[in-house]
Amino acid sequence: MQTRPSKAGIFSIFLSCCLTAFPAQGLETDGEQAVEYTADGDLRMHNEGNSRLVVINENVRVTQGTIEIIGDTATFEYDLTTSDLILMKVTVNGSPAHYQQQINAAGDLVEGESETIDYYVDVNSIVEFVGNAKFSQPGTTTNCVAIKYFIESELFETTGPCSGVLSNQTN
């Protein structure tokens, strides 16, 4: 007697194949995703010089792909000198503000927190943690006055005084 797989069984096999074929989005595609936000408070816009500022208040969450920044307020800064109003920077303030990003398909995270997080949204994405900054990536933790993280190269530089743990490095 031959048995046929159930619809649930076929769906499970299909889902397993899809999850294997399309791993979680990570570092490579984050910059290609839209920058999104949620907040419990209000939103205000105004122009200042060559910039349009969008200020969002109260329990703000900013995401782009696997990047997530959480804080009390966020300011989105757009360039008014271009016809496309290009997003240049997102500044999130908190007590503290938190950052995390998945850096590979294994689910390893880069995490950080500070009073202010400046996320420069461009080809050379940079995250600056300013004010009681803490930063960690697999095997490494750093506490400093300020930390600048270069997303694409996964390198960072600091402003001291600092303390932390540096482990073996990988390419």
C-alpha cells in the first residue's frame, strides 16, 4: 500500500526548502532596504538650512533590514539640495539608545548603546555612538566616550578613555 504525503507535509517540505534557499537577510542587503520607523508620539517636520528635519518622539524604533535602533526620539535628516530629498542621517537619542544588527546567516549580532546614536545612511554606512558608548561584536566588547562603527568593513574606532575585551580577529 502506497501512502501520499499530506498537504501539511508537503507545505513543511516546501517551507524548509525556502528557508534553506533564502537565508535571513544580513549585512550585505541591509543598505538596500527601506528605512522604516514606529513611534508612540508625534512627528514634526521643518527645514533648517539645506536640510529637512523630521523629528519623531516617544518610544521610537528605526529599522533598515536587520538594523534596529531604539530610543526616545529620532531625527531624520534629508538633503534639500537634491531633487530626490535623500536621507543622509538618522539620529536617535535615548537613555540609552540601543542598536543591533545581524551580521551573518548564523545570527551573530553587533550591538551597541549610548546616549546618542548617529546612523549615516549612505554607501559607506557608519554608526556613531556618542556619550557613555558600549559596543560589542562576536568576541569583542568596548566601552568608551564615543565609538564609530563602519558597517561594511565591521571595523570601529574609539574616543577614550576606553576599556574592553579584544579577542582573536577574523577577516
